[in-house]
Amino acid sequence: MTKLNLNSLAQVNKAVKLPPYNLATTGCGIVHIGPGAFHRGHQAVYTELAMAYGGNWRIKAVSMRSRSLKEKLASQDNLYSLVILDEEPYTRIVGAIDDVLVLDEDREEVMACLCSPETFIVSLTITEKGYCLNSNGTLDFSNPDIVADLKNPSIPVSAIGLLAEALRLRQQSGLPPITIISCDNLSDNGSKLRDAVISFVACSNASLAEWIGQNICFPNTMVDSITPASDEALLQLAEAQTGLSDAWPIQREAFAQWVIEDKFSGPRPAWDKVGVTFTSDVSLFEKAKLRILNGTHSTLAYVGSLAGLDTVYSAISQPAIEGFISSLLKEEILPSIQAVGQIDLDAYAQAIIQRYHNPHIRHLLAQIAWDGSQKLPVRILNTIRDNLTAGRSIQKLCVPIAAWILFIARQIKQGATLTDPMSETLTGLAVKHQGETEELANRILDLEQVFAELSENGAFRESVIQQLRRLSEITGDNLNDCLVAL
């Protein structure tokens, strides 16, 4: 079959939407660090649509390590198919990405893009661990990448070091300020990124740190759209939809949301015309999403995996699991969010459960379960803290914590690899305490890098252990009995 590229665009099936601007004459204005599936299905698509209103806003994408995306998209002129998994799936060809660069092999070109006078925005989707933060949300100066970048700042390996070096060169050259936009599921993501960059720079260049603080905007954001990993079924669906062969298509649910703090150092695309919400305060949107969507996502991942299920759809289709998620939301998550007159939390929560029921979305629980030590603090532990302070129940909120610990134990027992930035520590504990689930739980709960002051909270620890005992025998056959007791 004919391969997707600029020359074959004229052959695409008529129902497929094409870039709404001239690919040959539209220049770049954005550098994006971490061009994974979510970026390609979310920010790149908003930018694609915004370019219908003019402006040179195509994207130079920078992969920090992997070259697989560069290899696959290069032969397609960086075009790719986006399949929207609605009741009737539909497809568009996205041309927003002008080029994909890999930091290790394209370092000079990466820096040239970051330091171009035509670059006004740098955005990031590098996952929580890419920010190199400690459990308090500040820069972890013991992180190996940060240690390396402080020793050799001109050849950075971390995103923090890369931004610091780019900003140094821009200041030195007298270039206009840029806006740096974090698009990861991290509470106060822009503020934390700003503090991390300034803390890093202040170690060696106080005047640059001051310049960044005065001139560079780091707006907070909230992003949302379920974007399952690409698989063979998607390759076939994209080919059937477009009539062209695509080496790496993307799939996404129809729902998408992007809320950005209205704080920019310079110009921006016409995102406001294509559905992006600009606000003076992102925190409420962010808290609602992190706690309601991401919190229940992680709960589904760990509880569903223990029950032998493999996707969000298969998990939420179990009445016992849906019932537990609904109770968790109503009794312990929604009361932690003060949103009177601003967001209808009940409607938002119900809409999320309905999104989970989309049979076209094959979102693997194993994928969501990755990086639990980084995800659970912002998705679950902050809600637990608020409930403890307010004297509210944390019983159901401790279920995903207990299920995560059991998930770790089962992964190691089965000889599977644990995908987590703390995998070495967690695997070591699981091996040492194999068959001693409660002892393993106590040792994991001792990890201040994850739990901070909650490690010393007796009520929290007791509740986790109690739920661990109830969950330890869960299977697909006794799912209802186990969850009713939680």
C-alpha cells in the first residue's frame, strides 16, 4: 500500500481531514520536548487547528533519548494519522510537526531551534519523572541527570538542564523572552517547572536566575484526553480510514481539554479559537482532573490488574468495580474539592465514568500502572492529606495504595519488570519480603520519597494495611465480595 507522505496526500480517502494550512509555507514557532503519543494527539492537534487562523506555529519536536519516532516519521515527511475513537471513528492527517530531533545526535540543531528568534514557545510532555523533583515538589539535586548537568551544563541530559542552557544562550544573544509550557499531569506544573529551572540556574549564575524570574513565563496548565498506546489494530484501522500506510498513527478519544493560565511572555497560536480555555487560575481545573480522572484511572489500573483485567473498559464494565469507583468519588474524592459555582463536580465525575465506558478505547491498565511512585503522590496522596486534615474518611482512598503494593509484589513474583523510576528500590524490597505482604507494605510505606510525612501517620498506615488484607485474595471470581467490603 502507498505510504503516507507529502506526495501521497492527494490520494487520501475523501472523508479524512487534512491540514487546514499550507504545509510548504508555514514556519515553526514552537519547540516541543517529549513528543510522545499524548502530545501528538493533544497539543499538536490544537496547534494544527489553530494554524487555520494564521501564524507560523509548526513544531520542532525534541526527543530526549529515543530515536524511534524520528525514524518512523522521517519517511512520512513527519505527517501522521490521528484516529478519533468516537461512536463512529474518524481520522485526520496532522502536519503540525515539522521535524523530529533526538537530543543526543542532533544537539546543535536542538539548541539552534531553542535559540531561534522565531521560537516563542517551548512546551513539554516529559512525564512526572522528567522534572527531576523530590517528594516535596522541588528540584532533586541528587538526581543523577541533575548532578551530571550541573557538572557539564553545556551538554545537558535532563529537560531542566536543557532549558537552563537554552535560556542562558537566549539571554546572552539578546533574544526575546519565550513562554515555557508544561503539559504534564503535575499539580502546579508551570510553577514547579519555573522553580526547578531557577533553582538549577541559581547554582552557578545568579544574574541569569534573576533574568528568568523577571522575563520568562511558565503558565500552569491542565490537559486531558485519553490516548491509548498505538497497536497493530490501530495500524490497520488508520490504513482502512486513510487508504495509506502509516508507520506510527495515534488514537485518542473524542473528548479533549486544555486549560492554560493566561500568562505569556510573547505571542501564541490562536488556541483560544479552537477550544483551549485561558484563565487566571488553573488550580481548580487541575485539582478536579488530577483527583477525579487521574485518581480513578490509577485505582482502575491497580485494582483491575489484581482482578486479572487488562483494559480500562474491561475494568469499568465490571459492576463491582464501577460501583466502587462511584463510591470512592462520591464519598472521598469530590468532598476534597471546593468548587461551588465554578465546576459541576458531580456532572464532571459522571462524564468521566462514561468516557471509561467507550468500547473503542483500548487503554491498557499495565500502561497506566507505570510509574506509580511518581503518579500516586499527586493523584491520590494529596487527596488523602486534605481528608485527614478535614477529618474525612480515607478508607477507600487507601485502596489504590494497597493495590499498588500488591501489584508490585505480584509483578516481582511473576518475574515481570517493574516500570518505575524507583524500580530498583521497590524490586529490592519485593524480593526481600516475598511472601511477607504486610512487611513489604510497611517497608514501602516507609519510603519518604513517595509518602513524605504520611510515612509517620499511623491512621494512614493502618488503613492501607487493612485494605491490603482485604485485597490480597482478589481474583476475577470473588471481585464483588472483595470490593463490597472495602
